[in-house]
Amino acid sequence: MDARTVEAAEAKRKIVNRLRRAHGQLGAVIAAVEADASCRDVVQQLSAVSKAVDRAGFLVVSTALKDCLANPEDPQQLDSDELEKLFLSLA
């Protein structure tokens, strides 16, 4: 495996881990609502889910950006306008 493949696999692992964490946190939010938990507890759990999803999204965009910089000639790469739109959609 070359360095680029290893880096891509590591980025994918991190993204999946963040999304799994968010998935678990969302389950906790649902359980909290069903159990009539306090507003504070529900909002804190929602905040954790939101942050985990946002971080996964930023990692996806940053990985795409790194790949574009490393392989500018690849026709399947996103262009800078597309990357900017994706980044701003997360902000």
C-alpha cells in the first residue's frame, strides 16, 4: 500500500468512527426524550450529536481537499468551487 492509500484508509476510519459515535449519541437523545428527561439533558445530547456530525463532515471535506491538492490532474476530483460550497454548507 502506498502512503496515499494508507492516509485515505485512516481518514475513512476516523469518519466512520465519528459517525458511529453520533449514531450512539442520537440513540441516547431518543431514549432521553422517550424517558421524559429534562430539557437540559436532551439539549446537551443533541449538541453532542451535532458536533460529532459536523466534525465528520469537516473531515470528509478536508480529506477531499487534501486529495485534490495531491492529485490535481484527476478528473474525478472536486473543483475548488465545489469544495467551498461543501465546506460552507457545514458552517
